Amino acid sequence: MKFTINREALLIPLQRIVAVIEKRQTMPVLSNVLLVVNDHQFTITGTDLEVQLVSRIALEDSDAGTITVPARKLLEICKLLPKGSEIKFYLHDYKLKVTSGKSRFSLSTISADCYPAFSEAAYEHQFTISAGKLKTMLDKTAFSMANQDVRYYLNGLLLDIADSKIKLVASDGHRLAIYEDFLEHPVDFVASIILPRKAVIELARLLDDDDSEFMIEFSSNAIRASIKDSVFSAKLIDAKYPDFGKVLKQDFLNPISINKQLLKDTITRVATLSNEKYKGVTFDIAPESLRISTHNPEHDEAEDELPIEYIGELLSIAFNAQYLLDAISNLDSGLAVITIASNYSSCLISEQETCEYQFIVMPMRF
């Protein structure tokens, strides 16, 4: 193996691949990246056996070969070399020699034969989508995923696709985010899959060109996305996602429309004195006003009041302030529409003009 590559051409794909690799591994080879040079093409692969990222870079002059080297050590070397520098690689006596200018490095290696193959079944379905559209959908839903919940299906994101519609859903059991949009190219199938949390985070990092269109393929147990010169693959969560539609089909009270920024600022101010652990704020809703208040174990108190237009009974209900702020921050319009379920079991936050984005927050019980 022997080749020369520009630092900038290597640094960005290497950073993305290292993010996939777990710091602690049961197999030493999984701490390495697989390097393959063949037909004037340099291929870098990183995996944790659940998520895999492969990047390909064209080379002008090279000698073929394969090897694995410590991922983070290689990344640190590339980061600390001067911008614009040329880096030369060559394999000698089971060591990967890395040189640039007067800098010399020698990295230990593990044979490429020891690198595990990422098992992927035949992909049954595929669709294309713009990177900008998918990035928006992920940004508005992924933050609601659970993290290490015993209900493992909540530690991921539901992708539901049917004909010309695509829907993403995420929930941690206390809140639910839904975003629905149309595909540029309709499909002839109906399918639902659950992407694990790590796969969602790493996929979002790859979507840096809003105008590019890419293809996503998936089967019942894996997904693959081809983005420019990279191929992203991940195992899927084998489970059935809860029927979230029931939450939206219940009876709701009359909606309350509030200036989004005004509501956000008010909640933020009041929440400064909320309980640090639970972040609870109480909404006291009357026909002409919304009073937001809180208190904490140190007996600090805060309250603020907003003018509103609301037709209905007086009601008092408490929420996690951060959950509310997450939802309101993701609204695109200037107005936030808040609708309380008639049995006080949930609160729907949406926009007045569109139903693309909907957010459900469950109330807190004091």
C-alpha cells in the first residue's frame, strides 16, 4: 500500500467515520479504521457493528493494499498537520508510515482480514429525498427520542412512508414529535421502520448539502443511504412502534394562539426558578390571560402573565418547561397554537397555518 492525499480531502470523512466508532470496544480491531486502496480509489470504513460509514476518495497515483489502523490516532495526526499539506502513506513491516513535510509517524496495524464484515440483507425498498428536507425533519423530531429507555423501541425514530408521504415520529414517553412531508418522487409501497438513536444522529451529520438528493434503501432489519462519496448503513430496531395516532384523535378544548417569541421568553424567565430536576411550570388559563408560574424546594417563586384570546373554562395544568421550549423553538411561524386535551391528559403544540409539525407534551403531576 502506498499513496499520497491532501490533508483536507482526508480530514472531513475521517472525522465523520471516527464519530461512528465507539471509544470502548470488546474487539480491538473495532477501534481501527479499515483502509483500502484499489484502482486509484481510497476507501475508509468505520463501524461499531450497528452503524457503519464508508467514504471513498479518488487518488491520482497509488499502490493497492488493505490494512487497519487506530482511528483516533490517525485523526489526531491529520488534525495537527498544517492546512493544505500533502500526506504520504506507505505500509512497511506491518507498520503504516505517515509522512508530511518533515513530520514522521509510524502506526501499529491489524490485518484487514480481522476486520468484521457488516452484515446486510438484500434491500427491499428504496426512495429518494433531498438532504435539506430530511435534515429539517430530523431536526424537528430527533430531540424527542428516548435515551437508554427500557422500552428499547423508544430509543429510536420511526420512519413511516406511504405513496407520496413520509413521516418521522419520535417519543420518550413524556413527549411526542411528529413531522410529515411529501416525497418529490412517490413510491409504490407502504412501510414503517425504526432507526436507532445513534444511526439518526450520525445520519443527520452527513446532511450538509441541502440541495443534494440521495437514495435511501432499507429492508426489515437494515438501512443504507448513499450520500455523495459516502455510504451510511445501520441495523434497525426490530419492534413495533406504539400507536401514537390515538393521542391525536381524542377530544381537545378550544385552541389558544400565542406569539411564539413572547411565549418562549416568558417560559424561559419563569423557569429560572423552577425545580432543577423536574423543570416544572404551571399554566393557569383564563379567557383573557395565561399565567405561568413555578416554585422550587428553596421556596423561590416566579410568575408572569400573558394576554390571550381563549373561550372555555378556567384550567390549571403543569408541564416540563424544557419540553415546551423544545417544541416552541421548532415552530416556523410566528404563532404557537396550544390545545389542551379535554381530559387534561396531553397538550398539542402546532402551527396555525400547517399541520406538518405537531408536538405532544404530557402534563406533570405534582
